Amino acid sequence: MSYASRVICVLFDAANRDVTFSSKTKTSTLKSLRREGIFVYSKTVLPSNSLCARHAAFSGSYPSVSGILSGKPTENIFDVALNYGFPTIVSGGWFGDKPSLNIRGSVSIFNAPKPDTIGRMFLVGERRGEFTSRFVVELACRFMDEKPKFKILFVDFLDSDCVGHYFKESSEEYRLALEYEDRQLRQLMLEVQSRGLSDGTLWIIFTDHSMSNGRHGSVETIDSWILLYGDPLPEHVKGEESIGTILDICPTICNALNIRVPHRCRATSILERMDIIGTPPTTESHSQ
């Protein structure tokens, strides 16, 4: 029996932790969820290559063994979900090239504009604050209606990354992008609630890497973050903090849905590490 009915993952691309949770940044939804959930100070992998960081989150394995660097990525969460017959939705266009990440059995429903295009939107007054994350949420809602029994939903908020590259993380524009994404997260949560899907939903909100001086940060520092929220979490862990890596996302999803981890997964579920539930099944223990 699964711990959660479904898992919704929301990626705040290149969301610098200090800026995102600063008192100067109006990210009230994220700050509230942090108080009511589990917050993980996280390290990323190869931040200069977003494809590697995202595949690490999907596979639970480092780029050196996952095959992503050679263009032959190993099994990931999409393959496992397909194996179990779980409907999976991907909303957002910057998960990289679909074949390169080996995304199968899922639906990629939106391709975002190029990063410099989003950055330049800030230079046009009437487009200021009009970002792609709104469209990502709208399309995610459409697919929730078409596949109400979905088990995994990935939503990609790209704006913070593109604006950070264009204006850097110290800019007002970067804070505006984060605030807009925060409001879209709130809207997505309301949409999930209006469809009667809030109960049993585990939310995993994270960044794939940080943003430092307009670049992706460093693998040497713990400057990324993961946030877990939802009614499956017991009261005694709410507000707790932990340390981990982006690799922990994959086994946490598997743990929550009681499905096996991908073949080369070498990470530990956050739920297991905090003694909330036991170890997720392995490849050997799963019988089809």
C-alpha cells in the first residue's frame, strides 16, 4: 500500500535559497509550506549542466554512472512509473530534450521560450511580470482533468532561471520572477484542491541548482533546497530540517508511492531518512 495517493513535484528553476526565502522576497506560499513541511538543505550535481542535475533528480544517480553524459541515460522514475502503469504528467518545457533524458510513458505538454526571450520580456513594459509559469499551470490543470488518476505530476517553473541569467540574482527582476512563481504555486495548489485531489498528495518542491552571479552556483556548496509538504506527513516532522542532495528526490517519490527505485539509484529517501516510512522496494524485490 502506498504512503501517498500521488506526488506533485514543482521545480523552481535556479531559485537561490537566500533570495527565495529572504524577508525582502514576497514568497508567502513557499515560506508557509516551509513552516508546515520538511525543508532539506540540498547539494546539486554538475550545476553547469541542467540536464545532468534534472536527470540526477529523476534517476537518483550521479552523472558519472547514470549514462547521461554519454547520451545513454539509465533507468529513471519515468521508466519505473511506466512499469507500474502509473499515469505521469510533465508540464514545462525545460526538462531538456525528451529523448536525452529518456522520458517515456509521460506527457510533455509545454515547450517554454528560449531563456533570453523570457529575460527580455522584462524590457517591455506591458509584458513585465508576464511569465511562462502561468501557462505551465494552466496546461497542468488541463491534463489533471484528462488524467484524474495520475500518480506523478512534474511542473517546471523556468522563469527564475532565465531572469537570473539575464539580470542576476541580486536584481529586482529576479525577485519578481520568484514571487510570480510563488503565486503560481499557490494557484496550482488551489486547482488541485478544487478537484478533490489534495488529500493524500505529497508535494515535493525543489530547485535543480542555485543562482550565483548570473550562473548556476557550485557543486561544492549546499545552496539548493528541497521542500516536502502535504497531509501524508506526520505532525511531529513538520517544520523539521535536514541535509541531502538532489538525488534524494527520486527515491522519495518511489518511497511515497511504494514502487521500486531505478536500477542505479544510490540515494536515500527523505521519508526513510527521517524515519517516516521504511526503505522503498528494490528492483529485485519487485515482481511484475
